Amino acid sequence: MTQFTQTLLAGVDSSDAENWQLKNYARRSGYSAIRKILSNKISPDSVIEEVKKSALRGRGGAGFPTGLKWSFMPKQYEGDKYIVCNSDEGEPGTFKDRDIMRHNPHILIEGMIIAAYAMGVKVGYNYIHGEIWDTYERMEEAVEEARAAGYLGNNILGSNFSFNLYNHHGYGAYICGEETALLESIEGKKGQPRFKPPFPANYGLYGKPTTINNTETFASVPWIILNGGEQYLKLGKPNNGGTKLFSVSGHVNKPGNYEIPMGTPFATLLEMAGGMRGGKKLKACIPGGSSMPVLPGEIMMQTDMDYDSIAKAGSMLGSGAVIIMDETTCMVKALERLSYFYFEESCGQCTPCREGTGWLYRIVNRIEHGKGLMEDLDLLDNIADNIQGRTICALGDAAAMPVRAMIQHFRNEFIYHIEHKKCMV
Amino acid sequence: MINIEIDGQQVSVPKGGTVMDGAKELGIYIPHFCYHKKLSIAANCRMCLVQVEKAPKPLPACATPVMEGMKVFTRSDQAITAQKGVMEFLLINHPLDCPICDQGGECQLQDLAVGYGAGQSRYTEAKRVVVNKNFGPLISTDMTRCIHCTRCVRFGQEIAGIMELGMAGRGEHAEILSFVGNSVDSELSGNMIDLCPVGALVSKPFRYSARTWELSRRKSISPHCGLGSNLVVQVKHNRVMRVLPRENEAINECWLSDKDRFSYEGLNSEDRLTKPMIKRDSQWQECDWQDALEFAVHGIKTVKEKYGAGKIGALTSPHSTIEELYLLQKLIRALGSENIDHRLRQSDFRLDSQLQGIPWLGTSIAAISELKSVLIVGSTLRKDHPLIAQRIRQAVKRGLQLNIVNPIGDDLLTDVTNEVIVAPNALVTTMAEILKAVTVIKNLQVADELKEVISAVKVTDIAHKIATSLLQENPAAIYLGNMAQHHPDYTDILVLVQHIAEAAEAQFGMLGEAANSLGAYLAGAVPGQVESAGLNAAQMLGNDLKRTSAPCQGYILMNMEPEYDSHNSQQALKVLKDAEFVISMSSYKGTASTYADVILPIAPFTETSGTYINTEGRVQSFNGVVSPLGETRPAWKVLRVLGNLLEFNGFDYEASEQVRAEIIPEEKDINGRLNNKLKSFVISVTDQSNTNLQRIGEVPIYQSDPIVRRAESLQVTSDAATPRAWMCSALLDKLNISAGDKVKVKQDQGEARLYAACDDRLPPDCVRVVSAHSDTIALGAMFGEILVEKL
Amino acid sequence: MLSPESLKKIDHEIAKYPIDKKQSAVMSALAIAQDEKGWLANETMNFVAKYLGMPPIAVYEVATFYNMYNLEPLGEYKITVCTNLPCALSGGNDVANYVKKKLSIGFNQTTADGKFTLKEGECMGACGDAPVLLVNNKRMCSFMTNDMIDQLLEELSK
Ligand SMILES: Cc1cc2nc3c(=O)[nH]c(=O)nc-3n(C[C@H](O)[C@H](O)[C@H](O)COP(=O)(O)O)c2cc1C
Ligand code: SF4
Ligand code: FES
């Protein structure tokens, strides 16, 4: 089997119950990136420069260049600024941040310390998905360890740089993964996304300048600092630097997280995940989490796993959740379940999403239950069109895109359902 | 300024402004539901989506900041498609039964749906049904109609200052509700009805009583507090059906207090008088106007012959129009008496001889919004002046420092910078401390008349803070609330306030208690002061203990109910019962038959033309909106006829405008007459050695005047709850009473039985027992000694 | 209203946020209160509101927005099975059906003995371990087979 350089889980032994601990992280040259910065007095701007060079792009879904995002934080700002880690991983198919946090929590903490240093921030929060409680507890322990060892708190490692980090747990709302909903949630409110602008860099947590990154994004930073941005970029492809964790789920033999360089062929990833379960045929794949357009298996097999390649194929890399569906999968049923999810998880504040997600779900549900009409297919497409791009946050898009892609690629199956009032597979 | 183009037209919008601001400037209407100019931007309804050049998707006009050179299209294909799409979403779960909806005809959704909706719905699934909520006596709900714009929620959080409604649940299950069925108790709650763009929140008192197109809309002015809120009164079949705000940014903005909005129910009360009545041989009988007026004239003449004109007095509430007030004083003076007053709840009149002009707010109402520091002395601000409290709340958000000196610690629902809660008899001392702090900080000489007071007090920390706030933050103002004006040491407080204000270069004034608290002075409804000093309200009502002469034998009462409207209800009733002849001009029966000899039914503000001059000196005239009920007549006409029957000159008016022209020949003149300053006054040091219990007896919000007392729905709100005897826990312990115990409260000869309640924000040795309530009218003065015993 | 231990935990959470931002601790305070009481009664929410200086309705908004708060009394064990697509592809529905059959209840129902309540869950961020279920919000059970469900139910029934 192919072996790749790892930046996130290198040397991590998840079978060892103590491997996550600080002492073991330190043995894997943990916290040497922040030591390097502080002892070499590397300037915050140089840190941001390094991250820019690495072409690290946000691992939370949108793929926004991380270094650029960091440079948006006002430098001369008096008063508090924040960094927030988005560990509210709830996008169906995604389970990578949990593994980073439970098996290698200190890499995230170190990444956040470096980010805080780069942006002149003194306080950070890590917002952890409510359902993975033991991971929250692990993070609480890890933060305590880091504090005790002087990596968090005042005058870190004797420098004049101070940073405190706190964990905040969610309690069951997918929408809190959206960055402004997450901020509202930390403020003790319902997780309803804010209209942007203003963007968090100007008006974020408690109205203060704030940068939000995904867990994996932060966790990628120590390696970049230790090995250099260019080195990181070289691991992947231009504009798609580094390695990425892909969460493979569904009809494969070995579901799980696989850290591979950007640009690795999908076929290789599928092979790493043990290939198709029961040797069945790959019918479809959602390559970037349930919000992204589905792609037929044939297209997928020709695609490489990086932002640009997947976009070219007609979908998005998103959060790196690869949902594999074999030939036995009913696409109507699959869509019904996804539509139900967005309907359930809509925060309810903006009209197209609140009203539209329910409407979409009910029509797909009707089709699945043999009560569909031929007009429904155009209606679905049109409703999705009326949601997409008209909402406060991207959940509206996330609900619309799967519908449109499913109907685009598997229209026949929907027609069969409507005509025969039963499933094709 | 930023220049943008909307639908081909150029417009400049201030930096930070939105596309919606620009469109409004140009008079271009962009459909919207959640946007409201007074509320924060939610951008949740998405109705205002417009096309913006270079933007890949339509953007909400309400939330999109303008950028130089931006080109906006509000009616392009992209914009219209987006707006239609949103309208379709809004309607899929909204009932389409406008004919049975109370909002029908005045519904923003209905109006827009006509322009945007498709003829036929593509939605064939089951519609959502949301259970209705009970928000109390004022707001009725039809929650299935809610479109989740959250205007009501934001109103509570941002304007009313209290979040009583929220949007619970998520997604399609999200619904507007209060915490576990609580009623909505804000004194501004009715505005949520106006704000609701659909028929989800509607007026409970008005519900199903009329359709909007059946109603005629007439302008009027609120008769309650000194603000003079502008009203639209809606009328059907000569009956007031509903009251809505008429926008006036300088006064009430687009809001109304619940008192202004719902008090109209009192106009249609069962207790309204419809015929004159006289008492002959101890028997009451209805009669015609001729008989009644002759009876009244005869009675007054008899008193004059028997006792002299000096034994005739007139008492009126400041809720009367200036025309009424003016004619009443003209009549009383023509009779040869100087005894007239409208300050029925005032107890300290020592300032009368020193007034340099008419007491007023001292600033414009709008100027409150610009203040950087304010000190409010003796006020139940939220309840007495709900919209001034609201203005202050908004100003606090912009940095106003709010300082309070008060005998009660009620929550003002905003951030208070400094607060002193002291017993009524310590108010003077507290103000003296603040004055001393001001003089110390500024190193000023103290005027001779204050030396004694100033040397008797020390500068406390909080006094220093308040003084600093007033001195450092400009502009600053000090306002005296109703409780300060009713206070037995009103004059001392005013003198101190005047000196503090002068030292701090701040404005100062009174928060006008009633619609015409200022106008009544201008109309001359105050006793003569120069040679033949007339009796003031306290003297006429016999509660001025310093005076030995007997009060009057003949009284003319206008718009006043002595047991509710006087400083000492017990005493007032007694005096009137003892008098030989009493004319009551009133809209209501009330209990007049127990003290009056003739009762003349006069028109409330909706049934007569007239003028109120609000607390900032703004003259606002209005016409009657319905014709008088039964044989009721406008009071100015009644007074005119009385003048004629008494054969006085100068009572031949044909219209109220003539009366007004006599009072205010030129409107501009009145500003020169407004002045809060006193000529000079030596103030005394209050004796605080008195450790007896003191009453704090403010007037509850819905007891302030005869109309609101009869507004049924308001009378079942939590603000109209049964009075209790409130005390701090230390006092309860001292008296061995527990909250919830029944207690006997005594003042002078009167007593009331009430439940005790605990409020640890009250000063020690104070018992808060409201006045002007049927449960407490047997008691005496609003402030003063009181006894509490466990039953 | 809440035990001293719970209050201590809540205070620990409050300390994570700026002094004037106590409200930020509302989610953890409600979770801690729920752990103690089993569910969030109105009095409990009212108490939390007072403790954090929030309007009660704002607490209620939060409690009703997030799925894992129980707004009514439930069985001693709340079992939440993820049936979202990735789990469904690996037997999430089969697990749900098996639990339903074993307990003779449907989703959102509680067993007659008050022991178990069954809920349908959304993605728990553990799709690689599918099928997964959650016991009382905090204990995640992965790779569930019928045997493992039997064992689990037996353990909890004790
Ligand atoms: C509905 C929705 C859900 C999201 N969920 C997540 C999530 O679970 N984790 C995450 O990191 N980002 C999520 N995002 C993306 C975030 O809004 C944000 O873009 C991201 O945290 C930024 O971090 P990055 O730049 O490091 O990717 C979500 C966005 C939307 C619209
Ligand atoms: S798109 Fe959906 S989830 Fe996002 S703000 Fe609108 S209603 Fe809420
Ligand atoms: S008015 Fe702009 S989104 Fe509602």
C-alpha cells in the first residue's frame, strides 16, 4: 500500500490510549514550532507569510486561503481579538476533526497558539460538536496539560506573548458549524447565522475582530512552521498545498480517515479504504460532505482529490468527506434522507431556507413513497434554484445543491420511481 | 457620502448606510417585511432582494452596505424573480383566508402578495399549523400567520428593553412565544401589533370589531402624559374603535405607550354620563341642560351671597384642554375668586410666589436623545413617561449616562450609571449632597440661601459620581419626575436642582405629568398670586396643614375625581362632602353623587375640539373625532353658557378656536413664558430624625386619569394588579411580617387592608402603597407617615 | 435548585468567558442542569436564566434550538441512533429497527418501564464508526451490531 507523508497524524498511534498526551506529542517534536517562533523571534507577519506560501486552504468546507484570511485581522486594533476553532463537525460524512482532537489534540492547540501569535490574539475558543462528548473531555484535559506546561496562559515559554484557550461544546445543531452561527452560539444564543458583511474579521465574537478556522486548518500549521510553507505546498499541488484528511464512509470495506497529499487520485483513496464493500460497483460518490453535489462513480474514478480537480469534475472538495454509494443504493432514498437533514437543521430565520427545505423534503418524500408526479422534478429544481444564493448562510445552498445534482445525474432513477411507484434498485 | 445608482437614479447615502436607505431617499419602494427603520437589521425575510451589479447573487437591500459606484436594480429580472420566489415561500405555509383575518385590508403580506404572488400555488403539501398563545389582555395571536420576521422579538429587546417574546425552536418548527405562557407585560407592548406585518399579533380589545376599510381615521392628541403623543383615532358608527400612533419623530416617533393606545376603551365605558343630573331634596334626578345649568348658577350665587366669592373654588385636572381651563379660570375670576388650580396631586406650593415663568421640560423632547448625561429625580419613569423612558434607553445605547435619585428602585430596563435609592424624606439631603459635590469639584461659592444646607451634608461617593457625570458629559439635563413634583419638599428639591444645573451648565425641568400640565399654567388655571392670593389645590382640598382658614363652600370640579386625583384622597373627599354646593363637570358618573349637587356631563377629548400644550411647550390642537355621547357637551360650551347665565362679559365664543386665540394670540409667544427658575428661596434642612414609617404613594400607570381608569383591558394587565404594601425584607422582619401576609395600613383616620410584599430595592422604613386606587383611597397623603400592622 | 456540585461546574464554565459575558455559559449550564435533573423543567430554565442574568425566554430559545436538551421528562436512558445517509449506508436504519423491536417502541417513545427513550439522531460526526448511537448524549457506541445492542440494553437494564 502507498505510504504518504503525514502532517496531521504523523506518528500517531490511535491504539495507544496515552499516545495523545503532551509527553508523547512532544516526543513527535510537538510544540517545537511555537518554540521555534518564540526563540527565533519570528515576527507575526513572517508567520502569516509562511502560511500564505504553503497554499493552505481552509479545511472546513469553503477552501478559503488561510494565510489571506489571517491577514484580514486588523493589526492596530486596541481591545480584544479572538480566534475560534470550528470543531463543530456535523456535515454528514465528516469525522476527521474528531480524530485529530482525540488522537492528536496538542497539534490543534499548537496550531491555535501559532495562529494567535500571528494575529495578536490573546483568547481563543474551540467549539466542539456536542455529540462527541468524550472528545470534548479529551480536549479539556489536553488544554489543561498545555496550560500546566506553560504553552497556554500568560508569558508563554517566558516570552511576552500570552494566549488562553477554552473549549466550548455544542449541543446538537448542525448549523453551528456555520462560522457566524457558531459565534452566536458561543455568545450563548441560538445558533443563527449572521448576515455578512460585516465579516468576523471586523465584527466577530462579542463584536470583536475574530478569525475562525477549521480544526484541521489550525492543526496543519505547526508542520508548515517547522518545515516551511514551500515544503508544505510541494506535498500537494499548486494552489492546493499539503496533505488532507479524507473521511471515507459508506460502502467501503475500511471506512475511516485517510491522510493523503492533495491531488492523490480518488482511485488510490478508495483502495486505501479497502475498496468497495462486497466487491460491488461504485455507483455514486459525494466527494466533499453531504452538502456537495453528488458525482457518478465513473466521473469520480477519473478525478483527483484536490479542490481544483473536484471542482472541475462538477462538485466540491468541501470538508473532505467522501461518501461512497454502491449500485444497490437508491438515489431517491438517499436524497430523501439528505433533504430531511437540511429540513431538520435549518435554523429557521430566513424565509427561503425555512420554507424551502421542508418543501423539498416533502416532494422527495412523496416521490420515494410512490406519490410523485412528473412535474415534481422541474418543481424540485426550481425550488432549489429559488433557495440557492438567496439565503443568509450557505445552508440554503447546501440543501439545494444535492437536490439539483441528484436530479441532474440520476434523473432516470427519479422518473422510474414516479412511473413505477417503486425503486429501480 | 457615498454615491450609488438605483434603477438609473443617482443618490448619495452616508457611509455605513444601506441600499434600502438610498432607495428610501429616492422614493423607490423595495418590498420588505423584517426591515424596520427603528429596529436592528435582521435580513431574514429576504423580500428585499435586489440585483447589484457584479454581485453573483441577489442581495438584501436592507442589509447591503452602499459602496461607491454601486449600481442597483430593484425591478430587474433577477430582482423580481428573487422577490417572487421569496413571496412564494412566504405563502406556502401562510393561510390564504384573508377574509377572516383580522389584519385583512392592512396586511403588508396581503398587499405585496397581490403584486407578487402567482395566481395558483404550486404547494400541494399540508400547511403548517401553529398553536396560538396567550400574551395577556392586549395582544391576541394567530400564530399560524407568523412569517418569522422577528420584528416583535427585536422590538422587545431593543425598544421596550425587555425580551418577553422569543423565537423558540428551529427551522420550520420555529415559533414566536413567551416563556411558558407568560403574558407580555411591557408598557409598550401594543407596538408589536403595529410592527407585525401580518395578522399574527393583533389587538385583543379591537379584535373582530371592525374591518379597516369601515373605519374613518382622524387625527388626535393623547390626553395622558405630558408628551402629547400624536394619535390616529379610528372611528366606526360614531364610536372610537381603535387608536394607532401618528408618526412624529419629535414626540412619540412611531410608537405609542399602551396607555395611549388602549385607554380608548374608557371612552366607551358603561360609566359614561349621558344626561345632566341634579340633587333636589337629597334625591338625584336626570334633567335637561337648562334645568341643570340654572340649578348650578343658583347654587353658586347662593354660596357667593352667603360666604363671599372667596369661598368659591375651582379644581380641574390637567388633562383638560387649554380652552376648558381658560374658561374655567375666567369664570371663577369673574365670580370674584382667585381660587383655581389644576395641580391636584402637588403638595408643596411654596414655590408659587417665586416662579419666574411656567415650569416645563426645560429642553425639547427630541433633545433628550442627544444628551450625554441625565439625572432623573423622583420618577416612576417607565410607567409615568413610557416613551421618554424609551428615548432614554436608546440614548443610553449611544453613550448617555443615566443617573437616578429616587425613592424606588424599579428596573428601567437600561443601564443605569449611578443610582441613589433613598426614602422620600432623604431626597432633599441627597440633592444637597450632589450640589455640594458640584461646588467642591468646580470650586464654587455657594449662594447664601444654601449655605446652611450645604454645610449640613457631606459629599458621598455616589453624589460625587453623579456630579462628575453631569459636569463632564455634555449636554446634560436634570428632570424632575411626578414623584418629585408631588413631594412635600418639591420646592427644596427644585431649588437644589436649579443650582446643580446652573453649576453644571445643564438644562433642567419637569417631566409634565399630564397632557396640559404646562398648558394649564398658560391658561391661568392657577391661583392668583399677587395681591388677592387665591387658594391653591392643597388649600382648597384642605390638606395644607399650615393654613387655618376653612376651605371653600362652593366648588366647581372639572374632569376630576377627588378620591383618585388628589394628593390626599381621604381629605379631599371629606372636604367636598362637607362643602355646601359642588358642581361636578365630568364625563363619568364615578362617585360624584356622594359629594356633588349637580353633575354636568362633559365631553372627553375625542368629543370636543381643543388644545394641549405638551411638556416641551408644543401647542397641539385637535378636533373632536366623534360627536358627544348622549347629551354630553364639550366643557368649553358648558362654561360659555354658565358665563352667560351669570351675565358675565366675554363669554360669547362661537368656536373653541376663538378661546384659543385669546389664550395664545401668537403661538410663538409662549416660549418666552417658559422658565423653571425660582427668584430666590431659602431652603430648610429637612429633619431626618423622624424614624416613623413613610409612605411612597405614587400613582399607578393605569390610574392616572378618569379615562384610563375605565379602560377595561388595561385594568387586567399586570401593571394594574391589586396594590400591595411593599417593604424591604429588613422592614418586614422588623414588623414580624412575611411577604404574602395580610396587613392593615393606616394613615390619619383611614386604613386599608392589603397583602404585604417584599422588594429589597426599597429604602428602609418605607412602605410603598400606591395612591389613586380604589383599594387605597381611604388612606391619606401620597407621602408621609404610615402605619403597618399585621392582621 | 441545582446542587452545589452542578453550580461549581457552571461557575467553571462561566470563568471561560469575559466577565460581562456570562450568557456564553448558558449551553453548558443547561447541559449540567440536565445531567442533574434528567430534563429541563421550566423552573430549571428559570433558575439558569437568573443565575446567568438572562431573560428566561432567551434561555428557552437556546434550550429549544439545540437538539440534545430534553424539554420533557424522558426514560432513564435516551438512546439516539444516527440514521443520516453515511450511517444509513452502513446499517444505521437496521440498528434503529432492531432497537425498536427489542424495546417495542418507536422513535420519540419511551418504554413502559420508563427505562428507555428512543430518538432519531442527525450526523454525530462519527460516520466512520457507523452504525453509531448515543446514550444520554454523552456515551457514544460505535460499530453497533445486534449482539452489541443486546449487551448494551442488558447492561443498562440492570
Ligand atoms: C451550514 C454550514 C455548516 C458548516 N459546518 C462546518 C463544520 O462543521 N466545520 C467547519 O470547519 N466548517 C463548517 N462550515 C464552514 C464554516 O462556515 C467556515 O467557513 C469554516 O469554519 C472556516 O474555516 P476554514 O477557513 O479553516 O475552512 C459550515 C458552513 C455552513 C454554511
Ligand atoms: S439559510 Fe437556513 S440555516 Fe442559514 S440563516 Fe437561513 S434559515 Fe438559517
Ligand atoms: S427586509 Fe431585507 S431581508 Fe427582510
